[in-house]
Amino acid sequence: MIDSLVARIAKADNSDILNQFNLNPGEYVLATLHRPSNVDNQENLTQIIDALEEIGSIKKVLFPVHPRKKNNIYKFGINNRINGNIILTEPLGYIEFLSLIKNSALIITDSGGIQEESTFLGVQCITARSNTERPITVEVGANHLLGSNYEKIKNTAIDILNGKKKKCSIPALWDGKTAERIATIIAKKI
């Protein structure tokens, strides 16, 4: 994953995605949630939207939504809770999304890969899951693993946006050269 990020970061730096949404670097929160426990449950999705609206009163929230999630927002009748602090958008391509990750003040996610990307880029990340298959992102990275306590997610996000950031570093060997190392090992065995 980091190899791919390193190979594409220059392209992401040239993306026009911030202008498309009238965003400035460091002046928005990027939210991406797709796990059924967060978006297929009416109570949980309502709490997420309410938390994002409150966070959005400090900094705009850009929230790319998968069609299933968008349908749930309307099916559950919580679309009326979105009052302008959240920018809903269609899913985005990798280059555009990478640019959004790099330039955000904070990421709120339940995705695995974004935990790694945010750690590498030094962007604070809140993971709305109770576990992660990427514990190094919590141990040394920028990731805050908070489960589905949406009040805690909201409060932590507000703390981060007010300057209370976790110190982080890039894990060892996250240099964008993993594929090269693997190829060298395989070549030696041939």
C-alpha cells in the first residue's frame, strides 16, 4: 500500500480536487465510512451524521458516500439532519482521494488502508472500529482507534481540531520500496 502511495503522491499533488469542493489544505475533515455496523444500522448512522455535523461546525466535513450509504441516509430519514456542515459527494478515484487524505486536518474512517495512508502522511486519523488489522498505526502512527462510541469520536475529533494531536512517526520499512525488497529476495532464490 505504501509503495503505491509513494508512487502516486506527486500525481495527487497535482490533483484539482480541492478546488472542485472549494477546500483549502488543513481546513476540512475527510470522513469515509462503509462498514455495515456503522452505515446499515439506523441508530449508528444517525449518531455518525450528528457527530459529523457538530465536527463540521469547526471545519467542513467532506463525506464521499457509497450508493448504499446514501440510500440508507434517505431510507432512515436522516438526510434532514445534514444542514450544510457536511459535503456529501460520490465516491472518488484513488488519486483524488489521496490528495484529500494528504491535505485534510483529520480523517474519520472505518477503512483499513486509510489508517496506513494517514500514518504515512502524518495526518491524524480516527478509526470508528473496535479493532484494527494495522495495530502499528495506533502504536506509532497517527491513528486513534475509538470503536463505535460516536460521542468519544466527536470529542476526540474536536480535541484534535483544537490542536491536541497525537505524536506520530512512520513505521520502519514504510519507505515505498517493499516491492523492490521482495523482488530482490525472490531473485536471490531463483
